[in-house]
Amino acid sequence: MRFRRKSAEVPETVEDSSEPQEEQVGPWDVDEMPAPPEGVERVDLGSLLILPSSGHELRLQVEESSGDVQAVLMAGPDGALELRAFAAPRHGDLWSEVRPQIAADMARRGGTATEQEGAFGTELHCELTRTLEDGRTAKQHSRILGINGSRWLLRATLIGAPARGGEGVAAWEDLVRTVVVRRGEGPMPVGEPLPLSLPENARRVERRGTTT
């Protein structure tokens, strides 16, 4: 940036040390979340606040025996996004500690889990052979993302076509960026799932223990 004094023949150069600020993107902590688009309200599920998305159905995975909500599912025609949040230390990288545990569990179940770098850092690409109701077997693909936040860890799992890549993956990743996590102020053991709750207008679907 140059400033020219009227009484001087040689211009004086002043260095502008300011750097452009990197644009912040989600997932968001509840204390930092941006306002939703006009006319749209986030669905309050306790520890997760979800922005409705056209073409995706919001479902809740409910434990039949206890009635507790276990996870949030955004389902589309070609796959799904499963969301869970966990308590984490204020400083640290819980996702780096959890990844080997997830990979070991996948191996015990006869599957594979390989680390790859993605839009949110290191992630797990998993493959598991499952037996269908008619006795046939099929490969199930999943892609597990881990995002460390402010005393929380968001685990986002892409299932089906979004886990295999392709042109539509970016739209699913954008869904992850809209998620808001509410950690709460009380103490919690590291790794404890953050509690989810049913919205007032939830409709219970009996099959597969899922509520929408």
C-alpha cells in the first residue's frame, strides 16, 4: 500500500502486515454457530442441532430396550450420513486415539479399515461383508470422519454411495459442515456419548427401531 506525501518527491512505502482471515467453516460449536438461512430453523436434538436439507430425510436411531437416541441419520436416495458426538478433553486429539480402536473393531468383524486424507483430515475408509436376508453377501462401504471440536468429537459416517466417492460426495460433506454440537457445561468422561433427545414433533416408526 503506497502513500505519497505532497512535499516529497519519493513515495514512501508502508507495508500492510495484515493477512486475509481464513473463512471459518463447520461443524460448529453452539457458541459459534452462524445464523441459519432465512425461514429455516435447526432441529434441536440436544447435543446436535441439525439444519434441514432438501432431499435428505432426518431419522433418529433409537435403542428399543431403553428408548434412548443413539445416533442421528440423514438419509438420501443413494446413501446416508450418521452423526454421533462424544465428550473430549479441552486440549488434545481424541480422533487420533479413537481411530485405531475403530480399525481394530472392524478387523474383529472381518472387515478392513484404511486411513486416508480427506476434506476433514485423516479419515477411515471401511469395507465389511454382510449377509443379506436372502442369504446372499454384499460389501458394505463406509467412510468415517472425525472432527475435534471444543471439548467434543463429532463422528460422521458416510454410508453407501457417498462412501465410495464420486461427484455427489461434496454435497454430503457440506451436510457435515452445517452440523452444530452442544457440549454442555457439566463434566463428562472422555469418550462418553453426548446425549441426544427427541424433538417434540418426532414421529415414531416401529420397524428397525428408528424414529423420524
